[in-house]
Amino acid sequence: MLRLARRVSPVLAGLGLLAALLGLRAGLPDPFERLRLAGFDLLQRAAPRPAADDLPVRVVDIDDASLARHGQWPWSRDVVARLVGRLQDLGAAAIALDIVFAEPDRTSPARLAEGWRRDYGWGAPTDTALPDHDATLAQILARGRVVAGYGLLAADNGGRTPKKPGFASLGPDPAPRLPGFSGVIPNIPVLEEAAAGHGSFTIAAGQDEIVRRLPLLASLRGGLVPSLALEALRVAQGEDTIRIRAEQGAGAEGAVTGYTVSIGGIELPLDAEGAFRLHHSGSVAQRSLPAWRFLEAEPGSELGDAVAGKIVLVGTSAVGLGDLRPTPLNAFEPGIAIHAEALEQILSGHHLARPAWAPGAEVLASLLLALAAILAAARAGSRLAAATALGLVGATGLADWLAFTRAGLLVDASFALLAILGGFAAASLARHLLTERDAAHLRQAFAHYLSPDLVKALASDPGRLKLGGETRAMTFLFTDLEGFTSLTETRGAEALVSLLNGYLDGLCGVAMAHGGTVDKIVGDAVHVMFNAPLDQPDHARRAVECALAMDDFATRFAAERRAEGVPFGVTRIGVNTGPAVVGNFGGARRFDYTAHGDAINTAARLEAANKTLGTRICIAGSTVAGCEGLAFRPIGTLMLRGKALGVPVFAPSRPTEAAFDARYGAALARLQEGEEAGAEALLSLHAERPDDPVLALHARRIEAGQRDLRIAA
């Protein structure tokens, strides 16, 4: 059951976050919409639409240089007439004016003379024919192929509805379903009547004011009206009618998902709001020509090649005139350039589409991809899981890129990426928390067996859990309980286990308190090592202090048990310092963190030598050498079987015994020098303290005729 919970919990965590994302997407769509649009903008910046070598559309730009040469805006309409007439003469297929002439030209001589007569009583006679710039421009417009622009307003201002081309609709009437406008800023009647077409230059922006679509159809007071670009296309094609076919979902009453507009042999897709999705190419230098060049051009100019047979849009990029819009590629794109980009796309047959099935497919793909990432995070190893998640992210991004660049499809990868990363993170976090919980339990369990330092070292550096070892100087402590075999024969199994557990728990607690690592517990014996796995420069001193503390605990424990009628024996301890190889030994399936070397064997034999010496603690001279400041009583040189060299051994001394130990040390030194007085002094000390086990040992040896300090064991 616990194993099942470990497997299921990360999956449930990932699915929970996925459900939360879906809920947020449904209840709070705005951030997700902004993220989607940002993703589409990123695709546009990464793969802008390549401009054709022979551009089918030109922009005649009333730029700052043109204003500097021919005066501030608005220009008098005879100047505009000259500009439009020049374009007609050069053979433009259609000329669309991104300008509205909403009032008569105040600079016309006829209007100026009328004002002078009215206001000042002087001026040209009323029967004198004076130029009228509006009439001049109307005459130029009447020559044909000119589309006049107008603006749309949300509120009704009483403006006159402009003339409209013919529309032929197949399916539901588009007008009620398109963005509606009630107001309009039209051209003055004389210009409107003269123009070959009329279109709105209104540009719609997204929530963040970035232009990604151009409305080609709109509804004005319940009737269809075309955009400036759409009318320019109609006039250039020489068509009278714009045909519209509604695209619907399943069934005759299915929701309208978009429109297909046909003009001549050209078909273009619009979304459900009548807008054309733009694939921006950014600023293209050869697309735009300054207006002053046409106003100042000499006969025989090469400008004819630039505009002949092309759709020409006349507008402004001058900063002061304020017709600059942000796009995914340019923070300040002239409005006229946006109309030009739309026409270039249409004429090249390049369309971007967001199919009606896209949102549903995106959600389904997001769920499947996120589920794969969640399962990988829950079941696979960390590297494989991370590689899987990154692979899913990369595959999603690649699919999105290919859909955009190869098929012109706008597919939202942002939610899928969010779902993959979010689901993976949630599942990984849940798995990490479970692993941490298990590791805590493991550390708690192993703390009963290993030094907390070792547990921390292994937890912080799992690399230590590999086969292999290192040679280092270490100190080893071995304990053994006297009479354990007979104790097992007289006590019941349950009572023995309880008794032994209490004893061993106390010894291990003492060892760990002194920084020792409990290497093994064998029956009643405890093996402790110092200076591994962590460095302990004072390992010899730690081991001696640990031995003294163990002796105190064991003495108290044995006395308490004897008081209860349990014949609990004496604990013997051996301590030795020397080089050993320490690390993980075993095989790939099972290994043990332990040490090997002669120093360990010697420590074990010193523990056993206590029986011969009559002591409870036997410490090697190699350990004493590393315990400056501690007091010891020398015993002699222990001659261990199989070893050529003897081992100097000592017993710990209490500070209260300093004076007596000084006398003992002097007597032992004299014995070692071969003086008979040394033997007599030791016998005298033994008589003074007959219960001292070390003096009793030397007394027995002296009485047996031995005068050296070499003791066989």
C-alpha cells in the first residue's frame, strides 16, 4: 500500500496542477490569451514573412522630408491632385488614399475670395472664375482607379454613410456578426462621388494595442463596409462585387467560424470578426517611396517602373501626424504600411489561419503531453525524467514552428508548454518530498546503527556509497562482555534480548556521543572506529575518552543488573591506533562500510588481553601517543602470537591517582632497567593495594622469577 502511494502521489500532484491550470484558463482567460499572443508574436519575429523581389504594392509616403519640401500638413488639395495625377499617369493599377478630406479645402482661391468679400468687403468680382482645389482633386479622382478612405467611429456622429460596392453573401448575413460602428467621418460629397471606391482605414489592435489583424469587413449602421485595402484590391481587379461565403461549423445552423472573400480570381480567409491575420515582414525599404519624388519628378523619370501596374497606397509616416502603430516586429509601424503588408500577403496567396478545431486540439495535446511528463517525473530516474520533459518541450516547440512556417497555422503552444513544465514540476516536487520523507525515515533508522556523522556524510554525498576504500590512520575500540555464553544459557530468549538491547543501546549511545562510528555489533561485542568517515584529528583521544565512558556505563549497568539478581559480567575494552583501509566493501548487490587492517586485529586482541592482564581497558602505546594531557599507567609490552614486535600497552589512570601512579611508574622503570629494587618496590605497592589488577600481574610474574616487561598473550 505504501509503495502504491509513492507511485500514485506524484501523478496525482501533477494532475492536480493540470486541473488547476485548466480551471484558471476557463475562469481567468486574459493571462492565457496574452501568453498565446506573445507566443504568436515570437513566431513572427523568428520567421517574418519574406518580401517578394517584385513587390506588388507600393507606399507613397508623405514623410517628414516631403513635409519639409512642400509645407506642413494638410497640403492644399491641388498638391494632392498633382500627386494622385502623377501616379495615374505612371500607370498605377489602383491608388488608395489613407487620408480623409472631411471638410472643403480652406486654401482654395475661390473659398478665400468668398471669405474676403464676406469679412472685409473686398476681393475678386463674383463673376471671376477662381480655382477650387476640391474641384481640381475631384477631376483627378474622376479619372479612375482611386479609392478614398474614411474613418469609423463607435458613436453615431450623424456622418453620411459612404458609397459601398456591391456585396454578394452566401450563408448567414455577416453584418450582424461583425464589429459594429455607428459613426463615420466621410469625404466631402464632391470627392466621394468622384472616387472609384471607398474603404475604411480603421485598424484594430489587440488588448495590448499590438496590431496582428487588419479588419477587411466591418458593419456600419447594420450594413457591410469594406476596408481600404479590400477596396484597393477590388478596384485593381476591375470588379464591381465582393463575394462573401460564411464558413460554418457542423450542420446548417453551425456557428460561423470565419469567412472566405472572393474578388476576381483571388480568395482570402477572414476570421469570424472579418479580420485578416497579418504575417508581418517588417520594414522593407523598397516598398516605400517618398511623396516629394513624385511631386518634383522630371519627365522620363524611372519612377514609372516602381508603380506601373502596382497597387499604390498614399499615406504618412511623419511622426507628428500620429499614424504609428505597434506590431510584433516594429513598435512604430506607419498605418499605411500595415495596409500594404495585408495587400502583399493577399496578392502572394500567403495566409495565416487559426482553425476552429485548434483550441480543442491544443487542450487535448496539452493534456497528453503533460501526462507523459508527469508519468516520467513520477516513475523514471531524475535524468531520464528531465530529458523526457525537455524532449516534450522541444517537440512541442518544433511542432508549433513547423505548423507556422510550413502550413501557415497559428497553433498555441504556450498552454502545452505551461502544462508540461507545470505538471512535471508538481510531480517532481511531490516525488522529491516523498523521497525526502523516506530519507528522513532512513536516517532515523540508520541512526540506531551508524554514527549521525556518518549518516549525514552519506546523505550529503551519496557518492560515498560506492565500492572502494582509502588508507588512513584510525583508532579502533573493541568491547566484549565477560560470561555472555553462560548468561545465554540461564536466561530466556525474550529476557535476554531485552537485557542485551539495553546494554548495547547504552554502549552505542556512548560511542556516538564521542563521534565514533559503530562498525559492527556481533553478539554482545561492539566494534567502534574513529576518524572515518569524517576527519577527526583527535581520534585517539576520542577513543580513550569513549572507552572510559563505556567503562563507567557498563560498570553501572552490571551493578544494577546484579542488584536485580542477574549475573551480569564485566565489560572488557581494547583500543588501538594504526593505519587501515576504510570504505565500502562487498559486491554490487550488497556492501558494508567498514575497515580492514592489522590495527583492527590488534585492537580485538588487546580487548581479549584484558583477561590475562586483569584489566577492563587495555590501550595500545600508539593510541597513548596521540592523547597528550591524559594520564596512563604503563603495563608492559604485550607479545601477541604471530607478531614479531611487542605492543606496549597501558591502562587509563584517573587524575586522583596521579601520586600513586608516579610511584608505580618509577618502580616499573627500575624493573625494566634490571634493578632488583624495582621488583621490591612493585611488590611493596602490591601489598599496599592488593586489589589492583596490574600490580597483581607484576607480583605474580616477579614471584615466578620474571624480571622483564614482556607479557605473552
